[in-house]
Amino acid sequence: MKTIFPVVSALTLVAVTAAQGNRTVWDGVYTADQATRGEKLYATHCTRCHGDNALGSEGPALTGPLFAANWEGVTLNDLHDRIRQTMPADNPSSLPRQEVSDIIAYLLRLGKMPAGTTELAGDAGVLAQIKFVSNRPSTGTP
């Protein structure tokens, strides 16, 4: 019985990790409340360069077709790191991880990706399991 528990635990961990690896931004990876917090943070830290609607001005678009073309298939961890390390332009690396996740939640809402019941974490391991895909994956039903 003692040897079965570690094997079952390891298999469970592998199954959970595999299931998480298939997550996309269409799986409700943020909450509505988080996106609202992110909207306030975006207004404070991002609007000046990226515009009120995140379609770009002085800085690049953070939503829409140009953004999607640049980030298609990339993990949210890569996006998170880019934002965290380089933004805001006048004070890079100044935003805490969770605030960056809140801003990403707002950008996902702008992109019409659905909210869910669990907040988008600031943890790199979790973010690395979620891919940005611009089009909703097919559900297999017509």
C-alpha cells in the first residue's frame, strides 16, 4: 500500500500538468473583478503610450489584430515577463507581478476573451501553462 500512494500521486500530478498545458486565454483564466482592477492600473500606467483603447499610439497595440499577430501561440508568462521587465517605459520593472496579471486580465477582456472564476496568477509556472490564441478554439460541435 505504501508504494501505491507515491505512484498514484505522481500520475495525478502528470495528469493535472498535462491538462493545464492545454489551457488558452479562452478558458476563463481571469475574473471580471480582476479585469476591473487591471483597467484602473492600465489607466494609470499604460494609457499615455498605448492609448485609451489599447490599440496603440506612442507605444504598440495591446489588443486587436496587430497584437494577436505578434503574440499568437505565446504563453502568458512570456507576455507577463515582457510587460513586467520593460514597462512602464519611464519606470521599468516597477509593477508587482500581480498588478501585471491584473493588467493582462484587462487586456484579455478588451480582446473579448471570457472571464472565469479564478484570478490570473502572477506565478510564472501557472502563466507558462496558458497560451495566447486570438481565435476561440473549436469545440467540435457545429
